[in-house]
Amino acid sequence: MSAVSQTQKSRTIHLGLFHQPLGRHPAAWRQEAAQGHPEDIDWVIRVARKAEEGLFDMFFMADNLAGPEPGAQGKAGGLEPVTLLSALAVATSKIGLVGTISTSFSEPYNVARALASLDHISRGRAGWNVVTTQSDRAAENFSLSALPDHAARYARADEFVRVVRGLWDSWADDALVMDKRSGRFLDTDRVRLLDHKGEHFSVRGPLNVSRPPQGHPVIVQAGSSRDGIGLAATQADLAFTAQDTIEDSLAYRAALKEAAEAGGRSSYLKVLPGIMPIVGRTDAEAREKFAALQEHTDIAAGIRQLSGRWGYDLSTHPLDGPVPEPGERIHGESRVRLLLNKARAENYTLGELAALAIASHGHRIIIGSPETIADDLQFWFEQGAADGFNLIPASMPDGLDDFVDRVIPVLQDRGLFRRSYAETTLRERFGLGIPRLGAFAS
Amino acid sequence: MSAVSQTQKSRTIHLGLFHQPLGRHPAAWRQEAAQGHPEDIDWVIRVARKAEEGLFDMFFMADNLAGPEPGAQGKAGGLEPVTLLSALAVATSKIGLVGTISTSFSEPYNVARALASLDHISRGRAGWNVVTTQSDRAAENFSLSALPDHAARYARADEFVRVVRGLWDSWADDALVMDKRSGRFLDTDRVRLLDHKGEHFSVRGPLNVSRPPQGHPVIVQAGSSRDGIGLAATQADLAFTAQDTIEDSLAYRAALKEAAEAGGRSSYLKVLPGIMPIVGRTDAEAREKFAALQEHTDIAAGIRQLSGRWGYDLSTHPLDGPVPEPGERIHGESRVRLLLNKARAENYTLGELAALAIASHGHRIIIGSPETIADDLQFWFEQGAADGFNLIPASMPDGLDDFVDRVIPVLQDRGLFRRSYAETTLRERFGLGIPRLGAFAS
């Protein structure tokens, strides 16, 4: 027993579940054993409870703000993150609940409020993955003819997050006194105006909900561009990232650390690369599993995805030829660079890159037995290339169930993962304290 | 048993619970038996489940978009409607879940999506109370120096609701086919662009969530101004209203009907006035209960509330003098008119009007035994002045519990209220079908 408590005190791996109701691999949903529905709340509750059974730090939801293109096939539909996470807040009790919200198409007051409310409902388990959205199609759903450029989006995002943090600080902790005898409902000395007047927003405040239990819900940032690193370094608690090699991930961490220190920030920013593990009882079985998925991969869809990222139509280029250079208007600078580096390092043809890109959307695929996968994660962790991982199941439910039932026990046996939830809030789970009021004011 | 089913088929009263976590009466929370907290999800779940036990049609949440003014006392804090209702969606199974969202400070794509998601999560129990917001303080939280004027807000609201309905119609029912064998995930013939280009919004669509189970969540409108009636007549399924006399309510219904018919709309718009019942075992006990509440009423707070509505400071006017005329910039035209009519009819002093206004915010107070209250509701219902009522508990938990435990059985015995939930969706409960695609297009 003492070994267990000791293990829990030492540094262990953090794990997020990147919610993929039907698995990330585009061919996964068609497999015979596949289950899941993008809009069935009972399914999502089952998934979140399995992740909670696996003692994951958090349930993580990505987002996009455009519907299916007419005529285009592919997965579509899905529940909106804040509503979904609010439902999960009462259907789970321990796991963190992190949702993606774009700063490009919302108002900071609405976002600060929704996340504060989610934090109250979940009793301190809320998190926000801050994104700026890369899609012109999304912009056209919000009365814009085109997306503002990258730098403009990040400038707005920076101010947006500062306003949201300021609103969370517009009530001090415990401002709601509700003293029946004196009739004092509110300690008015503990509520203040924000009076923010900036380039993009002017927000008076205070917020209409009290300070969240965590002070500030956990902030995640997932962009690896220079602007993304800048935002993460000044504002984020966690960085979710796509990194293909230990060297790249170490370089990314060093860049984050440097940017954080340049901004006078000393707190330690946790880095969680995405991983798509394919778990078999043996390495051979795992390879067969992946081959079966890849066999049904729609290369044309992979070319369409790359075309979107590259900024022009790649379908006229030969599949067995080299990977062409990206265009001028790329989407997702850091992901494009990652794919391009990979193609060059492995001498991939365009078709090979398309098949790989569509399998995991650029995240690292790990194929093997539970021990092989644990070895890989342990190596990354011990090399300092990751504080943990955001698990992206290739197929469901096995992509999650196999990891929880087979890989997690191996990590636990090695003292690399918790055996029970020790903390109440998500911040505590990441070793973060409640921010003091105004700590992020500028 | 046959009497019961017959009763359920005949026209019966609809009931909403206007959620007041601490009771509506400003003195209620200080009473010894008072319970509740504005931000405790367990408390809200207890309240919603009691309303569900009472077979209420819906749980209704009002909203405001400004926090407490520095230095001002009064109730403050509270959970955000969409997060709260999403949590209730998994904590309840039958009751409708209606939230207030302003059209002045949100984007239609976000609102359409959140409500569609809530409708999926609740399996067809979502509703939207459309408001335009009356507060300058709210505008200052959204980068506006002042609120757009009444007509401009309603013009935006009208377009906003049409865009939201259009987005709900951008997927036909059952567009998600998810056929493993053929690989068809989506029936692309059943998804279409919206391509809305209007005065306030340009929205391409389609939505990124499939058509809600109800087709369109139930739409509620609560403004009684000419513009409010216009919006209700063209867009709403239900009207929530403050009406003090049967004559006023009949006139309001007639105005709604006339406006609906002028707009070529034949469907029947249900009218639910707000009521604040004070239930005692006897009429005398109920009167004592109300007197005990009024005794602790803060007349100064009532004067501040009236000042806000009247558009200027009334605190320099004598409390025992007549009620002054409203100013030029009133807030809530219809509510001001209602209060003014009441003051003139009853010859109230300014102080008396302030005490009454602050007790229920202008909604009708009914004081008496369960039978007295049932008599009153039955009379309104049978006169055609109401299709039901939105219950605004004066104090909690007794304001809800007494109604559920004592008044509802009387209504049931008279054949005026359901004995079980017969319908699955909120629309069905109000006798509304799923709107055909494009029925609200303009």
C-alpha cells in the first residue's frame, strides 16, 4: 500500500481521452464490431464512464463550426461541446471535462459564463481548449465572407482569453455569503467591474455567475505555429499537440518554455501530444488490425484532406509521385509542416502520405501489444518529450476499451499511472493551484 | 380508469415551472425554512425532479446578461441556462427544458446548434424563450456602448429566429444513415445549404448537428409590446406573459390571434401567464404567509426596480404620493403599462406599487387555500384567458412543493390536469407536430 501512495506522489503520466464517438480512423465505423453514434448521449456517457473507469485526467472534445459540404461523404453530425460536457458533468464525478471553443465566433462574456457555469456544475472539472478556427466555411456561418488572417485571429484570441480570465476574476472567491440574518446576499466588496477596453472587445463586467470553483477552468492550447506557441506560453495550462518524433516534441517544449520565460511566466506548462494507439494482444495482431483499417482507407478522401491543408487541389497530382510543396494559403501551418517533414523523412509518395494523414489526421500512430505501447509512452515520458498523452481512439469501442483494460494496468504496474483519483478538481490533477485574482491581468 | 384517459384527451391546463432557485419574493430567502442556492446543481436537480413529479410540462429558465452592480445588494449569481438545462436533460426524463437566450448578443449559428444539441441530449424536450434583452448594462458586456433601440432589437430577433429555424431545416429528418455496408454515412440529398443573406446575418449553413428530434425545439416568446406580439405571432409556439386580469389576458390573446392570422399563420398559439401562488391550508393561513413575506419587503429596492422600468430616479418622490408618469426611456413597455394600470385601478400610492412590484416583478399573485387557487386557475382557463400558467414560486422549496403536493391533486380531481405524462416530446405535449422542412422560411 505504501508503494501505491508513493507512486501517486511521484511524477506520473497524464491522460486525456480525445472524444471520437466512432473512432478517428475514417474506416473504423464500418467494421463489424464498430459501435457508436455521434449524437447519442447514452453512447457518450458510456464512453466517458469508461474513461473515468480508466482514471483518465480528462475527457477532451474537439470542435468544428461548419456542417457537411453538400454532396461530400464522410462522418458528420455531433453534439455541441458545452451542452455535451454539461450533461457529462452530472453523469460522471471525477474526470475532467475539456471543451473546444473558438475565439473567432463567440463573445468573451458568453464563453466566460458558460465555462464558469460548467465548472460549478462539475464542481471544478471544466477546461477550455482555446482555438481560433481555420476554416473559411466556418466564417461564412458567422456573417463573414472570409476568415480573418492567422495573426489577426491570434491577436483577438489573446485579448479574448484575457477578458475571460478577467471576468472570472470579477468575483473574488466566496463573494456569495447569503447570510439570512443580516440580509447580506453578496459581499459587494468582493465583486468588481472589469471595465476592459481593448482593440477587439469592450466589456464592463462583472460576470453574472460567481468565481468558478477552480478560480479559472484549465486552459488548453493546441496550436503549434509561432502565434499558437505565443498564446500557449502566456495563457495556457496545457498544450495539446501533434508531435511525430521525440526530437520534435523536445524542440516544441523548449520553444514553449522559452516563450513562457520571455513572458515572465514561470509556471510549468504541461505538454500532451496526441496518440492513436492500435492495441493487439501481440504486436503482430496489432499490425493486422491496422492493416485491416488501412485496407478500407479512402485515399481520395486523404487527398481532399491534404488539399484543404495545402491550400490547393492535389487530386491532379500522381498518387505514386512525390509530395508537392504547399500553396500560399495553407490551413494549419504546424500540421502541414509536420506532414511535410514526415513525407521527406520517410520518402513517402503523395498516396502514402494521404493514407497516413487520413488515418490519424497527422497524430502519431503507435501499433503493438500493451507492453509495446507502454514502452513507447514510457520512453517519451522519461525522455521529457511529454507529460502525458491525449488518446485518440482509432476505432470504438475497442480503441478505448483495449487501452483502459490492457495498457493502463501495464502503466500502473510500472508506477507510471495513478491507481485512483486523488484530487477533486482538474487543476489540482495537473498540479495547478487556484490563480490569485488578477494574476493574468495585463 | 376510462375517466382518466378521457380526461387526458380533453383540453387540460399546461404548467411551466419558472425556475427561482431561492423563490421570487425578495424576502423569501431569508425565511427560516428557506432553502436553495443559485449555483448548486444538486439543488436545481431536486427542484426539476419535484416539478417532474408534479407532471409539469416544462422547466423554464429566465436569464439576464449583466452581473451585480458594485455596491448594490440583492440576489446575484446563477447558472447559465444552456449548461444547466443540459445537465437537467440527463437528470430528468420527461419534463420539457426551456431556456432563455437573447438574440441581441449571440450568433444564430451558435444558438441553433446549442438548442439542437440540447434537443438531442434530452430526446426532444428542448425549448427556447426568445428575448431581445432590455438592459444597457448587458450591452456594455458585449462591446456596445448602449442597447440598440426596441424596434432594431426586434428586427434582429425576427431575422435571428428565421435563421435558426432555417439551420434546423438544413438537415432533413433521418439524414444520418450510417450504413456500414455501403459506406454511406450521410444521405447527402437530405442536407442543404441555407445561404441566408439578410440585413443582420449572412449564414451559409448547413448546421453541424442533425435535425433536432422535435424538428424545431419549442419556441416561447415573452414580450407583450407590439413588436413582441408581432414576433410571437409569426414565430412562437407559446407566449409567456404577465397578465393581471382576465380581460387584459383575453385582449392580449385576441391581439396575438389577429397578428397571427394577418401573417397567414393558423396554428394555435398557447398563452401561459405567469402566476405567483401563495398556498396555505386555509385562505387565512395563505394571507398570513404573504403578509410575513411583505413585512420584510425592501421598499427602497422596489423603488429602484420601478425607477429602472420608469427610466428615471423615483426615489425623490413621496412614498405615500401618487405614482408618477413614466419617463421617455422606459424599460419593458408592456410591464410598465401593466403596473401603471394596476396602480390606477387600485389607487395605489408609489410605496404600495413598489412593494407589490418587487414581490412578483409584476406577475399576478394568487393567495389562498389549494381550492381557492385551483378555483382561480380553473376560472381563467375556462374563460379562455389562459391555456395554462407559468408558476413562479414565491419561496423555496414550499412555493413549489405546496403547489405539487396540494394544488395539483385538486386540479387532477377536477379533470383539469394530467395524471401521467402521455407524450415523449415537448412539442407533442403542447399538441404541436414536427414542422415540415421550410415551413418557416421567408
